[in-house]
Amino acid sequence: MGRLTMRRPVRRIRLDAGETRRIDTLAVEEPLEIRVGGQPLAVTMRTPGHDVELAAGFLVSEGVISSTDQFRSAIHCGGPGTSGGGENTYNVLDVALASHVHVPVAELARSMYTTSSCGICGKASIDAVRTVSAFDVAEDATVVDAALLATFPDALRAEQAVFEKTGGLHAAALFDAHTGKLLVLREDVGRHNAVDKVVGWALLEGRLPLRGRVLMVSGRAGFELAQKAVMAGAPILAAVSAPSSLAVEMAADAGLTVVGFLRGPSMNVYAGFERVQVDAAAPVVTA
């Protein structure tokens, strides 16, 4: 399998102290071509590792599958031009789904340029998420204590092993909303890939929908991540940075709770206010 990190020489310049030469550790970024039944579906730039989870989570996010029994197997195969007989580059993954699963390969392949480069936008996309998702997060009665929620960023950061070495990876994690237990964490150069890996893990473990869980991300919460949360049935999306306006709009429409700027003892709840509980003694001030 591919490496998670690689070491390269770097010239470090400090205007107040001159320059030094050293070896630095970088996060590896390589392409992954996802095929379904031998047909190319999408190519994403990712950090190698947990590729099967990545593919499974991607298929959940695209509304192709929603349960473990729909995902049969996956195998790495030779790269482009090898005709199956060349060296295995581990950058091509062929997925086999259950025979009853319809895979709109052509339609999905055409849409990948839009979703991977500039994101999905517009009211039609919001309506499509509500229509396609197999899970209704609005019906999830999960609540989380704000004090417990505030502990999640430190717990996430403590488990970011590759980020600690490189400073170049995003992370996504699943927490139990009631106990605060960290269930799984994945890192990747792409924030959407990190989330897909977490969702894929949940699918393969038979844990979808993600009722009673908090999906935590290390960066901002854009529309695409809110979409992935809804598609996986997660009632709460929390981020250490800001959400986008479209993410909040879609969340409010779908019944998803979005928490942003989750840092230290503070946080902003942008949608689904009722799922975040605060000690009754805490003052409420309306600005």
C-alpha cells in the first residue's frame, strides 16, 4: 500500500535568523480511481489508506448505497494502461456491489467534475439531498451536552497522528453523543475524503444510519460535508471552523444540527438549536 508520509529536503528561511537545510515530513497525496464493476466512476486525490472505506463512503454520499448488504467487496487492481497484468499501483479500486443495486455510472461520472472541483450549489441540490437520502435526520431525537461537545476537538486532535508529523491533513471523527466516546477517526488531504472514510467505516461495520452520533471535522463545514452527514443519517455536524451559508440553509431544511467554531468553551450553533443542551444555570443573553 502507499505511504501516508514521505520525507523531502526543505530550505527553511527566517528573515531574522538566516536559513537552514533540513528534511521535512510531508503528507502523501495520490490519485485514487474508483471503479464499480470494472467501470470508472470517479477519481479523487487522497491520502493512501482506508481506500475501501473511502469508496464505500463515497457511494453512500452519492446515494448509491445505504446498507452493508449492498456492498459486496473491493479489490485494488493495476493502474491505467496495465490491462490488469501490470504492477499494482494500489491507486485503482474496483468495487463490487450487490446485484440488485442500480449504479448510474454514466450520470455520476459526468457530475464528478462539478462536485469535486467547485462543490454542489443551488436549491435543486438541496432538494435532491432530501429526496435521495435513505435516512431522515429530522426524526432523530439525539441531544448532546454542550460541555461534553466542547471536549471533542481536543480528543480529535490527540488522535491525529499523521497531522502531528506533517501539519497537512484534515480529520473527521465520529463521537457518541451521549458518552463522548470516540468511535473512529480518519485523516486525509481532502476534508471530504476524511468524512467519506468515516462514513465508509460505519457502512462496513453495519452502523448506518449514524443515529446518536456527532460527526466532527477539523476544518470548516461546507455544503458538501453537511450533505454527507445527512446522507449518512448523522444528526449533528460539528466543526472547529465556520460553516458556509448554504450548509446552514441545507441543514435547517433537512433537520441537521450544525455547530461551528467549536473551540475551547465556546461554540456557535447555526441550525438545529434544540439538540445542544446547556446547563440551566448558564445565562441566556440575546444580542
